[in-house]
Amino acid sequence: MSANDVVLAITGASGSAYALRLAQVLLAAGKHLHLVVSGAARQVMARELEAEFPGNGAAAAEWLAMIELTLAGPIGSAWGFRPLAASNAAFPQGSVRAYGTSDYSAGIASGSFLTSGMVICPCSMGTLSAIATGASTNLIQRAADVHLKERRPLVLVPRETPLSLIQLENMTRLSHAGATIMPSMPGFYHQPMQIADLVDFVVARILDHLHVEHTLMERWGAENESFTKGVRNQ
């Protein structure tokens, strides 16, 4: 398994900021990012962050610049996104390769192409349904199917409310098949002050399931652990 190759698919559910922040952290951690962006995801991105994804044939530098500039732009700044912690500076900058949704010649369409996992963030209910039924009608669905059959991590980040019985059953079916269902539902025990804090909470949980180190948020119980260590050292 290639520990540095990660697949990130972005579909048309709300939550473009989750995808950009996740991509930023993965790249800062030196990961080779294989991106697939649906047409609907491009529409949502323009509406939510007033930005555009580069074309599938764009150079990696263009993708890197778009991610950084969008999170540092007017909306990203208003939401409170901050530069990544200095600890990530020890890692080499990762790389990006983007594919069209109909590009079945892409390596990620085959189980012989090794990755450390795949995330669909955000994951539309249409995409979730197609994966649950094994449709494989585009590269996103096919890559997800590959990760299921190869028993590799597959994290789905749906954003929908309320949930219908059909949607819940699709999630249950995928969970039984080995996928991790991780709705974009942030916690509040870290006392978020800005929208970016809520985004980082969800991104941090995704990174945990990919076994990628990060410093996006303080973990539950961390303050108690620090207190206990301080008492022992007195």
C-alpha cells in the first residue's frame, strides 16, 4: 500500500470548505492527492466560496494556488481560517493530480493502484446511493467501489438533513460493506469561535481515520492529561 497516495473526491453536497481544508492539510503532510471533482461540486464551490476549481488538465501549481488563495480570500478570512501549524512545515509539500469523472484510464479506477485510502467530501446523497448499489457510472463511484473491494479505508462525508429512510439504509449498507460514514457534524466541546473551527473539527476526524497527523484541534481529555502530568511532576 502506498501511504502517500490519497484519493479525494468532491461532489455536489454543501461543504466546499471541508474539501479545501482537507486538501490543504493532506498536501502539507506531503501526500500525493488524486482529485476527482464532479460538475455539481464546481457549482457549489462557486456559490459557497465564490471561487472556481481549476480544470482537470491544470498543473499541480494551479490547484495548490487555488486552495491557498481561496482559504485566505475574503470569505475564508471572514470565516477565520488560519495558516497551518508550524509542525506541518517539516513535511515536504505534496502533489496534486486531477481526473475527469469519466476518466476510467486513471490509476485509481483499478485495485492494482495502491492508495492509503479515499475520502468523498462532501458526499452527495446521489453519490452515496450509487456507491451503495455498486453502480460505478463514473470515476468517483468506481474508485469508491475499488476501495471497498480492496478493503481500504473509504470515508464518506455526507451533508444532508433530515435523512430519509432510503438514505439511512444506504448508509447502513455501506457501513456493513466497510465504509466509514462520517457526516459533517462538528462538535462544540472545543469551544469553537469561528466557522473555521467547526470546519477543522470535521476535517480533523477525517484525518484521524486516514492516520494522518495534524494539530487542527485539541482533543477531548487533553487538558485533563496535561493537568495530571503536571501533578505527577510536582
